[in-house]
Amino acid sequence: MTELPNESSVIGEVIARTEKETYVKNLAEYNSYYKLFCDIIKYVPSFIFCTIWSEPNELKNVKTIGINSLLIDDLAFLDYDEMICITK
């Protein structure tokens, strides 16, 4: 009788691959926003970025941040009806 291993690494490999693909897509999206923001900030001293689902409720400013300090987390953790002010 052949013994089967207790744990299969197949599901772990699928999860790891999916997480990596998701991270790569999220990083690409962040980089495209960052490039756009750098282009915008050339023309204005600051601007607001916000997330709205369908109809905006009262928007809440959660952060003011310089473009050179902007991190992926600043955009990724922005909730609906929240906004950040991005400055030079």
C-alpha cells in the first residue's frame, strides 16, 4: 500500500501564483496612476483623488501627501467616499 502525503502543495502553489498575478496587476495599475499623477502635478500645486461607488456621499479627506511620498497602500486602502490630497 502506498502512503499519500498528508498535505498537498498543489493548492498552495495555486494560491501563491494567484497572489503573485494579482500583485503584478495591482502594481501595474498603481504605476499607471502614479505616472498620471506626476503629469497632473506639473500643472497644479495639488489635486484630490477619491473613490466613489455610484452616487457620492459626503467625501472624507483622509490624508494629504506629497507626490514623492505616495505609496501603493495610499491608494489601495482608500475606501469608498474617501479622498486624498496629492501635493507637489
